[in-house]
Amino acid sequence: MPDDQQLSHAEVAFLREHDAAWRLLRAGNAPLVIGFLGRVFVRDNVRTISAAELTSRLDDELWALNHEFGEGTYPRPAKAYLDEWAGPEAGWLRKFYPADGDEPHMDATPALEKAVAWVESLQVRTFVGTESRLNTIVELLRQMVFGAETNPEARLAELHRRRSEIDQQIAEIRQGHLPVLDDTALRDRYQQFARTARELLADFREVETNFRALDRQLREQIASWSGSKGDLLDTVLGSRASIAESDQGRSFQAFYDFLLSRQRQDELTDLLDRVHALPAVDDGDPRLRQIHYDWLEAGERTQATVRLLSEQLRRFLDDQVWLENRRVMDLLRGIEATAIRLRGVRTVPVTTELDHPAPGVALPMERPLYSPGAGRSLDCSVEARPHGDEIDPSVLFEQVHVDREGLARGVRRALRGRDQVALAELLEQRPIEHGLAEVVTYLSLDEDAFEVVLDPASEVQATWLDESGAVRTATLPRVTFARRLPTREGFPA
């Protein structure tokens, strides 16, 4: 969900039931969790700690709290509390085994840091600065507007304006006018710096969690993959590349490159020392003197996590390939063992025949459509032809075309709900159009759904009009189309 999108009622209700940070705020032992884990992982900036050491610390904390608030305030042992906080129902700690050890370690989740930050924001502040945040907002807007400007004249005008301001400040200092920030402005800016520095340190844990979630999704995809190896590798490598190409990946890489610069580190060290030496911020947080080293350590840990996940993913892919290769080798060895076992056995030679060395491909769209033949005129005059003059009898069959399938379809339609139908009845519904050829086609129909029954004892007449309009009549036995009865196997008899 974008940061500027308003939450709906359904989204708030979903977060209330499923968000780990909200679940922590509703927990009965929330003061113990936020107070103890917040001090260890947030205030002291502990990234990983062994489960044994964390249990020892919590045991001391529980003894002190039970001594202060009465026995039975927290009756369970420390290990039971830690196991509950690291369980899937809570999700405030991440329990894992490091790559170089067999002792479980624990780390805080982003949900814990969010809950601790929200509780800390409830404390009453004696001083609330606004000027520094306004200056930060204006400077960010200026960077976005002129950083995206493509007009060279506009960029040059902005640079000249900034140079004029710097020249004016130089001239005022040379004249003895030296503007100095007062204590209020210094405390305002220091407060803004401290808040941003802590939030930035907390963001590293969330970035690391996002990388782990992406790695988990890739493992699930590999475990259930059913395609080829090439497609799988393209998907995995594309997902890995998307980390660096995403907005989060590019921003993190730019920040990490900034910290790796020796010049930047020296500059930050000098600035932090000089700021904490100011009288106006003499009550500042001493941990912020080394905050850039904490940033560097957290960034290095995030990078190490990505490297570790990449190595584990590579081993996981190697295991998948090894298992597949082993299965292929087992099949080959089985074939070889069978061939050796049957080498000395006399057997009847096994032969087979192929209809064709290559399969025949018949595409439906390549079949030509029906095209009626050209009409031919017959010369019926009796003339003497020379002996041996060949006559092509095919012209007798190209005069008309009878749709055999159409006639059969008409018979099947007439037999719906009936056992038999007479040819005379069919001719009343559909008169003859192609003369005697159509009558002969009716008699030659042979379908699985019906059969043609001839009754020589009875005669019927079929009548049609020829091309000249004359009435033609053919006398033929009584013809009946009867439905075939299904056999026991379910096929027509």
C-alpha cells in the first residue's frame, strides 16, 4: 500500500487481527516485551544474540521485576517467554541457526521495532522542533524539482541563484556579520537528526526481512517447479536481478556506497564530534556519536544476509540438479544391468513393423473445399463412331452431386422418437431434387444409427421433375429406414 493512501475500515480491521506490531501492543505482557527487547535490540543496537545469552539476560530481568512488583508477576521461565515470542503466533523474534554454528540465535523483527517506536512517540517531549523539518521539506522539494529539470537554462538559473546567495553570505562574513544558530535552532536540528538516524537504523532490519521473504518465495517456486531447468534459472536470476533494480535495492545500494567512502566516513566522524561538543546539545545521546558505524555494521549485515541467501539458493539448485542426475544414472544402470542379465539368454528376436518411417501430418485447413464440377452436355444423337474411338464414361457421373450426408442427416432427424420411417414419407417432406441419382443414394445409405429395409411385396412410386420440367416416375420396392437397436456392449447391432 502506498504511503499516501488512506486506510479503509476493512484494512484497519485486517491489521488489527494479523499485524504482529499491533498484536504486541494488545498483548498482556507488552510492557515486558517492549521494555526488555526494546532495550536489547533497539537501544543497544544488538543485531544477533545467542539464545543462551538472551535467556540469561531475561532471567535477570524477570527476577528484578518479580522482586519489585511481587512474586508471581511473571511466573514462567525465561526460555518459555522467548520461545513464545519467537513463535509464529507472536512473530516478535526471529530464531535461527547461523551458518557457522549449531547454537540458536535470535534477532528482532521489524514488528518489534515499529511497536517500540510507537510507544516511544507517546512520551511527552519538552521541546518539539519544527523549523528543521520545514527546512528539510523545502530542500527535498528543491532537489526533486531541479533534479528532474531537463531544461539547461532552468538548471543554470538555479545554480546562479545559489551562487549569488553564497556570494552574499561571503560578503556579509567579510563585513563582520556572522550569523550563528541559537540554542533553540541547534536543539531543533539535533532532535530531527536523532530521530532520522534511529529510523534509518531500524529500516535495515526491514530491508533484510524483505530479502528473506523474497528468498522464501523463490524456494517455494523451485520446490514446486515442473518446467525445464532453463526456464527455472531464468526466473530465479530475473528475481535476483529485480532486487538490485527495484527502488528499494537502488536506494540501499546508493546508501551503502556512500558509507563505504572513506572520505564520507571521515566527514561524518568530524561532524558528529563537533556537534556533540556544542553546549546546546550537551545532553545528547552518546550513542549517536558512533551512529555512522552502526549504519555501516547494519548495512554490512544486510549485504551478508543477501550473500548467504544467494549461496544457500545455489546449493539448493545444485541439490535439485544432483537428484535429477542421480535418477537418470539409476535408470541407465538399471538398463545396463538388465542387458547384461539377458546377454546369454536365448530369446525369440523381437521385431516390429512401421507403416511409414515418418508420421504423416494432415492439417484440417490444408484440405481443399468442395468445388462443383463443370456441367457437360451429352450428345444423344445416334451416329456412327469410328472403331476404337475412346469414350470417357466419367462424364456420366459428373452431371449432378447428391449430398449423401445431408440425406442421412434427414433420415436421422425423422427417426427421432420413432423406430422407423418410410421413404415415401421422407420424399413428401423433402422432394427429390437430383432425379434418379438421389433415389439411388437413398437406397445405398449405410449408417450405424439405422438400416435400409426393402419390401419386394409392396411397391411405391417416386416422382420428380427433370430439367425440362417433365414429370418422371420410378417404381421401386417399399423402402423403410429402421433404427438399429443397441447391442449389449452399447454399440449398434
